[in-house]
Amino acid sequence: MRIATWNVNSITARLPRLLAWLESTGTDVLCIQETKCALEQFPADQLRELGYESAVNANGRWNGVALISKAGLEDVVLGLPGGPEYDGAEEPRAVAATCGPVRVWSVYVPNGREVEHAHYAYKLNWLQALRGAVAEDAAGDRPFAVLGDFNVAPTDEDLWDPAAFVGQTHVTPAEREALADLRGTGLSDVLPRALKYDRPFTFWDYRALGFPKNRGMRIDLVYGNAPFTKAVSDSYVDREERKGKGASDHAPVVVDLEI
């Protein structure tokens, strides 16, 4: 079984690449972030032609997440139970479903913007709510994973240059502690291998030749419980999909399971 996560940074803009990637990789389940579309704009029909069912949490030009699956979609949950609001509204940042033998969440953690910004406090509260929402499944006997764009680099090894991020979000002790608390529910980091260079970055900024210079970060993560991680046979960052015209600024993270 092949499961992947990919922040596509607009599914409308990335649709031809997405469809081609799905066909070439044979992915069974894909967690998608930043759909940036209204629900009625989501390309469910095109995905259905490839054999995928869709569970979508989206409401407009910002944020938005989805799960697409060839292995079924059962017990779908749209949104983060107990999650905080921002500016008086619940943002579409989480969707969960059971896909065959595996229970998965697709999450798009808030960016945080700046440490003193209200969005940063919202980010920490959101991660706390995520911990509560997944704790039971994380401790269970069924293979379970939370996949997505976490907007946090777990360690300095996940940054091209730690000095370049001093004083910024994505690297603060509080954010990393929130990830550690999430792992404390029984989840482990499924570390992918890099297809090039020595570190498996998943995001490269469009600006300042970030990708050609490999100035990246690892912020797209796969956190699995023990039954999930025991089934992992391979995991990698598909760096090739970050290349070329019209690419997202994130690359897919792929996990193969013997299950």
C-alpha cells in the first residue's frame, strides 16, 4: 500500500501535474494540503476517473485539505474536533478517514506568521487540539498516521541553515515541544530518504533560487503509530516533482507499507 502527503499549493493550478503524478506512482491514498479552492471547485470527477474517492474540507481560496483514496473512505471526519477558531471562524485544516486497513489524518497546521502574532498562538492551540483528537487512534492497534504540512521543522537538521531561521516561526522551542507532545501519544516520525543530497527537505521557497540552491526545510511530516511504522518498507521525498514549470513549493512525501 502506498500512502503519500503533498501540499499542492492550489489544486487547480497543479491539477495536470497531480493527475500525472498519481498515474505514474500508483499511489493508493494521498493526503492533500492547500487545495485553495471552494468545495464545488474540487476536481472530484477527474480524480474519480482515476479510481479515487475524495473527502474534502475546503471553503475558498485559502487553506483547504483533502484525502483521496483507492482503498475506500469510511468514518470521515471533516475539521479538527475541539480545534480553535481564527478571526471567529474554523479554518479547513484537517480531514480524517479510514482507508482500507489504515486510519489517516491529512492536516495543514497554521503557519504562525510571526512569534508575536495572534496566528502563532493559534498555531500552538491548534497543535494541542490535534494531539487530543488523535490520541486514542495513536495508542490503538490499528495502523494510524497523521500526515501533512506541519509548518514546523522538528530539529535543526531539518533546515538548510539554522542561523537563517533565528527568531522566526517554524523552529521555536514551543512549536517543537508541541510536536514532541504529539509524538507522545504513541506516534513516531517516519523519516523519509532523500533522492538527492543528504537531507530529505520537503519545502523550498520560490524566492532567491531556494530550490536550485537546496535551501530547504523538512516540514511535511508523517507521524505513525507502532502498527503503522512496523509496516513501513520504504519512505522518500519525491524531489523530482518539485522541478520544472508550475511546480508546488512542496514535494510529495511517499510511504510504502507492507500491509
